[in-house]
Amino acid sequence: MSAARSLKGALHPHSLRFQLLSRSLMILAAILLLIGGLQYLLMQQFLYRNQAMTIQSQILTMPHDMWMPGGGGRMPRKDEVALPGRPMSNGTIAGVKLAFIDANGGFTVIKGDETSASDTEGDGGTTGRRETAAESIPRLAPQDYSDALDNKSEVDYRIVRGANGEKQMVVLQPVNARGRLQGVVQASIGTRFLDEVLFSQLLTFLGLAAIALLFGLVTYLPVLKRTLVPLNNIMRTVEQIDAGQLAQRLPTGQGQAEIDRLSYSFNGMLQRLETSFLAEQEAKEKMRRFVADASHELRTPLTSIHGFLEVLIRGAAQHPQQLDRALRSMLSESERINKLVADLLLLARLDRTPEVEWTEGLLDRTVLEMEPQLRLLAGERTLRLSITPEVKAVFDRDKIKQVLLNLFHNAVQHTDPEQGRIAVELTHERSGCVLHVSDNGAGIPEEQLPHVFDRFYRVDSARSRAQGGAGLGLSITKSIVDLHGGTIEVESVEGEGTSFRIHLPLHPPGAVADSGA
């Protein structure tokens, strides 16, 4: 059953196996026909030329005096008969009709025991009329005889149609007698025997060609089936992948260079598709968590504001002290909502193609400009600035300021208001510049370090919420650093402090800098 199905598939006109088989056999047949045609033409030329050379050599063996006018030699008699294809004792050739054309154009037919002459003088006059025996001998154009007189070595023959329509070979051979060119001997013979030999050879070749095509059909099918095994393996694997088995890969190393290259390329494409599919699933999961976390962060201040409004509606608005406390709390919660919404919008812009105002300038001046703001945020904490002068870079001023503020605000939140120490350092390296922000705060547990840049992630959830943090500051910071083509690293020892290290390259990817100080 499977063999029948395989044969049916192989003979389907749209199958690759059928097309390869049919086209290969068509090419083979065309080659055989071309070889047969060339062989026929070459064999025909060989036989004709060989026959002409045989007749020429036999003419040359005849006595030259027999061609002279006046009977320098006698003409053959009827009783002098030769075997076919062999010269007679008197010089004639069996089966070959001879004629002599003298230098003046006179045409004489040689008949064995009699000669019928139609002698044409040089001026074209006629001295006699040829009898019916000469009617079967073809006559050529006068120019052909003239050209034959000049031919001294090459065999001169041509194929013509006689008066009865029979195809004949005409051989022209100039002859000399007594040191003088006497004329041209014309020998004509039918080509029927040669054509029968050629036709039999052609039939033999066609039969052998048909046998070769049949043999090719029988032997090529299993060879073709084995050759297409790698392609069939690929087809089965692709069907499995189409069924949902994305982890499947095409077989490689099957011994066919083109198929192996196709498999490698297809496997690379499958790997990228699988990676993209997993990345899409991860992005959807992150988006789901993001929406859930954003909803939770927004719901908390809204719930607080709603509670204070209910208290005011129930009569607390009539008490100035309670009214003032409620209004201040609602203001704090609304500011928290406003900051959260602003951070979410900023992250959304950074996730898309953000607008960046690149400026080539001194990064140390930008950091020093923020010193008053940083000291105000530090309060009673100790602030140490270590800024290397003339640190050049291409950067977005506002976004780098936001990075420094986010890291500094994070340090302020996690250090003691009086005993806290915060250090800001800016140094220059050959590949760019490095910005350090470190503190002596509570530190971050080691198991939480990989997650500090995740959105809405907080090391101390209760404390961060009380101080207004939503866990977006470090995510925004990392997005801005990535936008500059830089890297951000964190080191922390629990109970001793935390240090953030930012490396910015001299020329961010795709940056077009404006001149600036």
C-alpha cells in the first residue's frame, strides 16, 4: 500500500520527483537525438566521401589514352562485365555510369561497347545527338565542369537528383593524356545502397537510445528517491513544527551541501522565532504585572483620598483641626499620584523611541550645578563631592540630572537623617566617564540585588510607601543609562551601605551632538 502510494506520488505531475525525472529524461532524450543526428550526418559524409574516393581511384587506374579523341584507346564491350563495385579488366566500373567532358565542353557517354557522343565544340556547336542511354546520366552546369578542371588533388563529388528522381552521386575527375589536360571524367552512381546502410544504422541507434531511456527510467527512480531523502526529512520536520512543536529543528549533516545550508538557515530562523515568541510572552507577563502594580499603586492614594472625603462629608469639615489634617493628607496623596503618573508616562516614553537632546559638553559642570539642590535634599546628612574637572561627554543634560537626582534621592531615603553619609564622585576614563553615588545606609540583601531595577520593586515596601516611593526611580534611571549606551551596576553590603556605578561612553550610539559648554 505504501509502495503504491509512493509510486502514485512519484508520478504526480506536480511532485518534485516526477518533474526531476521527466525533465532529466527529456534532457537525456534530447542529447541522444543530437548525438544520433550528428552521427547520421558524419556517417553519411564519411560513406559518401569514401565511395567518391573509391570511384576516383578507379578512374585514375584506367588508361589515359582512352579519353583522347580519335580512339587513342578503345571503349569497353558488353561482354566485358565486372563484379559490382570492382573495376573491369578494360577499366570500366560496374554499376557506375561514365561520361567524358572534353576541354571544349563536349559530352561523351561511355556505354561499354558503344559510345554515344554529343560533341560540343568550344563555340557551342553540336555535332551529334545523344541517344536514350545517356538520358539517365545527370548533367551538371558548365561552371561545375570548369571548376573540376582546376581541381588537382581533392575529391570532387556532389549529390544530385537524376531525371527519374533517383538520388545519385556524381564524381568529377580531371584526366591527362600525353602530358596534356584532356577533360573531366564524370562518374555517377545511385546512393540507394549507401542510404540503406545509413538508415539501418539510424534504426539501430534509435533502438539503443530507447533501451537507454528505459534503463534510465528504471534505475533513476530509486536513485532519485534516495537523493530526495534529506528533503523528505525536512518536510516531515516542518510538518511537526507546524503542528506546534517549536522546539523541533531540521536535521543537518545529511551529506548534501545545499540542503545542509538550508537546514542551518532555517534552524537559525526558528531559533529567532522561538526567542521572539518567548520574549513576547515575557513582555506580556511584564505588562500584566506592570498594570497590576500600577493599579495597586494608584488605588492606595485614591482609597486614602476617598476615605478623607467621607470623613469630611460626615461632619469633620466643621472642625478646623480635622479639616486641616484631612486636606493636608489629601494633598500629599494627590502629589503622590501626580508623581506616579509622571513616572509612568516617562517610562512609556522611554520604552518607545524617546526624544533626546544630545549635547557635547562638560559633565562635571552639570553635576556641580546641582550641588545646592543635592545639599538641600541631604539635610543633616554628610555630602561629599569628588568631581574630576574637564570631563567631556555627549549627553542629555535633563536626563542625566534626573539620573543623579533619582540615585541621590534613593540614598537619602535609605540613610539616617543625621548619621548618613552620601558621596558623589565623577571620574574620567579612556572609554568614557564614571559616576559613583554611594551611601552608608541599611544596604540591600544579596538575594534582592538582581531585582532592584525592576519596575515597582522595593527593598523595604512599607518604608518606601511611607516616604512616597513607588519603585520606579531605579527603573527610570536604568532606562536613561541604556539610552546613553552606558551601564549601571550596584554593589551593596547589608548594614554597611550601597554604591551605584554608572559608566557613560564618550559617544552614545546614534547621538548627534549640539555644540555646548
